[in-house]
Amino acid sequence: MSRAAERTMAKVSGDKFYFTGKPCKHGHVSKRYTGKGTCCECMNLDFEARKESRLAQMRCSYQAKKSVYSERMALWRNQNKHKQAAYSSKKRADYLLRTPKWLDADAFKKMDEFFYTAHMLGMHTGIAYHVDHIVPLRGKIVSGLNVPWNLQILSKTENLRKKNKFHG
């Protein structure tokens, strides 16, 4: 069967890839993308070769726009103090609502230890740490409680990457 026929059959059946068993122009014998017919190995090598330059571009772009974004956010906060206050109040209220009344002083002490440990880790390592709720307090699917066994210490980047999601 010819390459064109194999590719056509893959397109008809809705496959993302097809395999001819024949080498590409660079000598790779691997599956090919149905859309363009390009070799997957060539695409992976090209991606890896360009990855560093793309990341450098993204970092430069972010650094260039960072101050503009910060200024814009500060301006928005000044113009919308009532919205900012409402958001902060709701967050505080949610935090209090999800702290059970039956929690004893020992549990509060353990929670304080999480925050102290995160702070001390940051002081000693120079990396910012956050205390994260494993099951988010305001999750879309599930909401957790503000209790010691729902807390974990994550680096700032890991916590911001996790967002308000439960990965359980």
C-alpha cells in the first residue's frame, strides 16, 4: 500500500497517526501525523531544538509587560475599591465558614505550625512557600475544610500552578 493510501485511510478512520514502515527524508522510521504526513520523530526533534528559544522569548515578553500589568492592576484596584473589598470580605467569610466549630486549640496550634514552618523554610532557602489546602476551600467540584489535615506546604510556584483545584 502506498503512503498516500495509508494516510487517506488514517484520515477516514479519524486516526491522528499512521505508520508506513518507510524512513522519512531524515532516515527516521516512526509513525507520521495524519494531518501533514510529517514524521513524529522529526517534529519532536524540531520542538526540542526550538524550545529554549521560545521559552527565552516568553520570559522576555513577560518581563517587558510585567510592570505594565502591575500598574494596570493597581489602577483597577484604586478605581474599584468596593469590588476589591467585597472580594476580600467574601474570601475571609469563606475561610471562617470552612473552619469547623468543633476544632480544638490543639488543631489551631498545628495549623499555626504549618504557617510558621512555611515562613521559616522561605527564610532559610530563599524560596517562597505557601500553605495550601489540599482540598480547596472554594473549589468548583468539592470544597474542603480549614483543618490541619487538609493543609500542605508547597512552593509558591507549585501552589500557583495548582490553582483552586483538587488533584485527588
